[in-house]
Amino acid sequence: MTSSELIGELLRGRRGAHQFLRGAAPAWFALREKVEGPMLLPPSLAATTDTPPIQRLKALATDEAARLARAELFTLDPAATAAAISYGARLHTNAGTAPGAGIVEPGIAPPTSAGFLRWATPITRRGDQAPIVGLHWERLTTSKTSGIWLGFWLDLPAMLVQGLADVSTSPWFTPHLANTTLDQQGPLYYGMAFFLQDLATAPTSPDHTPTVFPFTHLRALPLAALPADRPDRADTLTYIALASFALLTPDPARPAPPPHLDRRAVPAHQGQADGRAGLPPARQITLATAPAFHSTDPLPEGVRSDVDQLCMSFVALVAPDAPAGPPPEEVIADLLRRYEPEAVLTAAFLNTRRVLHALAEETCTSRARVLSQTLGKLSTDTALPFDARAWTGLRDLRLAREGEPALAPDIAPADLLYALGLCQAFALVALTGHEDRGAARSTPAKATRPPNRKGTSKSRRRR
């Protein structure tokens, strides 16, 4: 999806949501309450709690419509959406929230007092769950409380397709009814709402999580690393919202505008469409892409030496005469328990690049050729003890070139660490062989491939 398409989806989604809230929303809310019970109201509407249901629901719809009208607009492209999901999972993990314990807000604030954002892809994990693609928010303060009001929006066409494809759906749910629903509600459906109340005192935790997105690091906990069968709870979705806020908030330590946030003017025809829909014409939209990785930031003390030990565990795996040690899987698990994953990835990336550079100088060849030869030492056509995409993805990580790596954030850190460690070990074995034989530069001794999933090892002739 192009940036223009993302912006168009965002603007059409806001207009459709506003139209729904100003029209059919109270009636739909009433039907929903019959099934799910009373809907949550923002603190600003607390006085309407005891009013007749239809008046209370009309007040909610009017309040939410006004919130959309004054919202600043944001859209996240697919890579930024994956990054937000990943960082939200990390926030959730660090908070250690148990079921029913609620949200422990990690000090993250929205980028604006009121806003509306759309994710490029649903942030829900399971295919049978309602696809959440949008969010609006506003900071609210009353005499009794203060905090952030969050309202999630669902992809209505996708929901209707799911319903029509479900064989258990009631026979009265027909394509005609689905089209009628789309006409009444537009492309988005009002989902669930939450209120994040400000804490009286800031939480203290030994595991500090940054309050702005770690722009300088790879994503720490990809979606694939989470249990796929765990249903999304309210706190899971809220942490993804908080992660999106962090991604959209510039790092105060970096005065220059972050390159992953692009403010764009709204085309005139879109502003005119806003006016016809009863909305103030949008003037600007912030388009977010995935933050870049920088390898120049300081690393935690001790992580480099510990990553060196990880490399030695891989050397023991690929070199028959190397001293035996703990298996790489155990070393990786220990590293990820003691350090932030992106810190370990940074150190492993820098170490692997350095060894490849030294091997290129020793063999009087290019780093690109050395990397290609190193990657050729492992065949990915058989079962591997890690995600094969991590090995083939090393070619795109810019190990052979200057600059920052560029890798999709959907590969788990443990798999990427396995691939980096294995690559470094192959290069080290080759480099040691060249150093031992001086100018002869003969072919290194035969190495073994890593164990397959059944725990056996197979020898592989070096190319």
C-alpha cells in the first residue's frame, strides 16, 4: 500500500466514523448494550449515567464525534505497524500484567492532546478476532480524575466478510444486509473504549522501558514470538496503542525531527470532502514509517564480551577441533534474559561485520564476496534449528556495506542472533585458517553444519 493510499484510507475512515457517530450510532449502541451490557462512558459524561439509555448513548455518540472533529491525524505504514505491535508486546511483557490486573502505564504520553490514527494492518493477532485498525484518543481532565480516553475502531468490511464466510452465522445475515450495514456505518466500526487513568505516583520498576520509541534499535519482541493462541485482552491492545504513541513522539534527546515521521499536507479535494462530511478540513497528516537502526549508540556494559562468548559457542558447533561449550540456544536465551534484545543484536551485528571485514582484507577480496561465500556454507533447503529467513535475510542486513542494517521486524531476535552468530563463526574459522597458513590462503578444514531439529549433525563439504 502506497503512502497516498494510506492517507486516503485514513481520511475516508475518519469521515465514515464521524458520519456513523452523527447518524446511526445510538441505535447500534442500543443493540450492542442488549448483548454486552452498558457501554463505557468517558469521565466527561459521568453526569449522564443515570439518564435514559437512548439519551446516554446519543450523548456518547455526540461526544465521540466532536473528539474526531478536533483530532490530529496519523497513519502508520506496514513496517511501522509491525514495529508498534512488537514494542507494545515488549511493554506488556515488561509490565508483567496478570489477567484482570489492568494497565500499568509506562509513562508514555500521546503525541497530541487529541488524535486519530490508522494502522496499515490489523493489530489483532488471530484470524477469527475482530480486525482492529484504528484508534482515537483525547486527554480528559475532570474534578475527580484525569487520563487518556481511547476508542478503538474495527475494519467493518473485513468483519462482514468474516461473518459471511462463517458457516455458523445466522441465515438472516446476508450480503444485502452486509451492504446496508456498510452504507450506514462506513468503513469503520466503533469497537471498544478504555480510560487510562493517570497514576497518583509514577511506577518504579528495575526494568526501565523507554517512554519514547527506541528509534536507534531493532524491534525487540516481534509478534511471532508471542503465543499465537492467546486471545487479545484489553490490556494487550492498550499497550500497542501506547507503543504507537511512543513511535509518534519525537525523542527529546534528538532535537532534529526523526526521519521516520513525515508531515504531509492534505490534498485540497480531501479537505473539501471533509467539509461536505461536516468535519473541519484536515490540513496535515503525519505518516510514520519504521524507525531506523543506528549502530553508533552506546551499549550496556558487558554485552560485547558476552556476545563474544556466544560466538565461541557457534565456533564449537562448526569447528570439530574447538573446545566444547554450552549450546548456542542456551547462551542466546541467557543473553535475552539479561539484556534488551536490541542491545544483543547490535553487538552481534557489529562483531559479525568486523570479522567479515577482517576476512575480506585477509583474502584480498570484497566484503560482499566474503559474505556470499559465508552464506553459501549453510544450506537452507533442510530443517534448521532457527527461522531460515534469518539466514537468507543476512544478505539484506548490510553486513557487507557501511551504514545501518535494514531488516524487516518480523524475525524473532533469537533466530536473528542464531544466524548472526553462525555467520560470524564461519568467518572466524575461515580467518583463523588463513592466519595459521599465512600467505598460502588454503581452504579451511571441513566444518560441520549446525544440528537439525532432531539433534543430529551432518558434515558439509566446504565450497
